[in-house]
Amino acid sequence: MSEDLSKKRLGRGLAALIGEIDKPATPAQQPVFSDRHVPIEFVTPNPKNPRRHFGEAELTDLAQSIREHGVVQPVVVRPAVGQQGRYEIIAGERRWRAAQRAGLTEIPVIVRDVNDRTALELAIIENVQRTDLNPVEEALGYQQLIDDHSYTQADLGQVIGKSRSHVANTLRLLKLPDVIRDMLVDGALSAGHARALVSAADPAGLAKRIVEEGLSVRQAEALAQLPAETLHEAKTTVPVEKDADTLALEKLLSDVTGMKVGIQHKNKGGEVRIAYRTLEQLDDLCRRLKH
């Protein structure tokens, strides 16, 4: 692909790339390949697909949907190198996996003859657009485009429809230890928590505390500024932002007891605090709880 054509394609952005790749080919566009059904065993995953994790529950649900309605959106593939009649997935590996579970022997495909660079672009774009990638997979996909195809962060932002700062912050996650990356993949930590950990003196220790105490991103950012030796003793001074339901419940309990009531949610539970001003109020509360 020429440099001018590459720049032109980059300038067209996310919507154009996805729109073109998902449309059936016309004879003028692709005289050799057209839409078809192919044996499912003739289709194989792309080994460079940035998405590595497929949840069991979502595959089961999609397989059930496919049993009832079939594969609504074809899988986008390209001819496998040196394997006549076989194809490699560009976009839609989750649909292919679910179709196997559903017992399909054939799968609808859209065939596109594209190079490695474009195939990787499209795989990342589709997954990012549909939020199918976890933060680590997204970062690894960006890094692969940089390493293999000399992308800049600005180019990546233009192709995937994200800001350059989003790309840069996502790539920073690759600096984290493997144990924290695993927490990201499992969903125990959010991308916001992980970005705070990049600058922490003891990222693994702070990650453990975030999970155990259910800390917010703001709390994690505050603790990330502390030296490692004071991290475990430090109190989280940033207040937890409470949702409307929690605030309403606090008000209801305050109205019933006549005392200030605070509710704090943690990772696997929480606590209720009732503040009394006098011993008489405490005695009254004890009588109410007893009866």
C-alpha cells in the first residue's frame, strides 16, 4: 500500500473503514470475491487478533441466539495464505466461536483481500467500537500496530476515532506488572484505577488495597502520590462519591432515627454509621433496635 493511499485511508477514519468492510462487495469493487456461506471448519481465527478473552456467559447467550435466528451479521474474513478455499477471520471471531457452539456447519462470510496491516487495523477498530476489548488487549493491539507497522500515536487516534491522549494513556498500562494486568483482564480493576497505578511507588500493594477496600479512582489517585512505606498506613481522605439511591437511603434512615446516618459501600459489603449527639439519643436508638 502506497504512503499516499495509507494517509488517505487514515484520514477517512473509523466510520468509513467499518462501513466499507461490512458491506457486501459489488463486482466493480471486488471482482474475485463475493459474499458466501463456507464450512465453519474452513475458517480459522487470526493469530494476531487483539481480543484474547471471550466470556463463557456471553458465548452461551450468543450461541442460543444463533440457534434461534442464525448468524445475523456475517463474519469478515480474508483468504488464508497458501490454503485454497480456507479463510482467516478479520472481524467476528466471537460470532464464529458461538456458531460452533450452536452446532452450525456453515457460516456466512464477507471476503476481503487485505494485507496484515489493514486486517489488524480492522480487528482493533471493530472491537474498540463495540467495547469488546479489555484495557490490556486494547493496549497490546495499539502496541502491535506501532511495532509492526510504524504507527504514531496520532495516527492511531485518527484510525480508531480516539484522542491521542486516550491512546497514550492506554499504552501506559503496558508498564504495569503482570499481576495488575490480570486484575484488569478479570475486571477487578478499571482502566481508571490502572492509570493511577502506573505512577504509584508500590503499584501491586495499592492494587490489592483498591480491591479489598473498594476504593474509587479518586482515592486511588490520591494514594498513588504517597511513598511506598506510608501507603498501607495512610487513610483515604478523598470522599467516596455516593449515588442517588444511597443518598436517599441515608436520608430515610436519618428521618426515622432523628440522627445522622452514613452508608459506605465496600467491595463485598459495607457499613452503616449512626452519629448520636447525646447519651439519651443512644439509649433511644438501643430501645428501638431491641424492639
